[in-house]
Amino acid sequence: MAQSGFTKVADVGELSPGDMKSVEVGNDQILLINHEGNIYACEDICSHAYAVLSEGDINGDEIECPLHGSAFNFITGEVLTPPAEENLRTFEVRIEGEDVMVGPAKG
């Protein structure tokens, strides 16, 4: 049974290590990333300019914006390189059986 505030967005089998997937929950565009077997969720829109991060590249625990090259730590949301100055929101992720569940934004 789903926990309150969590929404099923994918099946675990859809995200192999190194894969990413863009999903929508309410009004939020969220990027799911399987990093070394753990699934993380952050905003899928760059905080600098409207660009879809799921079209960018993953390098370790970083996602690079395809528009201006800003890099973010997708685990913490921290902006690592300019021109972005604002961190990304990250979201709670729960695995229930084979369901990937995304909950509220952290912090």
C-alpha cells in the first residue's frame, strides 16, 4: 500500500544503474536517476534557465544541463558549476515491492 503523500512513478525494472527517466507528479517535472542501484529524484528543470535535465549527461553523481552546462549533484540538489546559482529541489523516494514511489520535496 502506498504511503501518504507518495505517488507511483515507475517500476524498479525500468531503471537500470546509470539510467534516468523523466516523470510528472502534480505540477512537478521530476528526474529519476538510478545511481549504483539507488534511485534518486530531483527537479528535471534547470534552475538557471528552462532546460530539461533529463536531456543532459550523467557523470558520477552529477547531472549536467544540456543548455548552458551547469552541473548539479542530483543526490543533494547542490549546484556545482555556474551559470546556475540556485540548487535543485530533491524528492523523497521509496521502493515498495517493484514500485518506485516519489514523495514530497526534501527540506
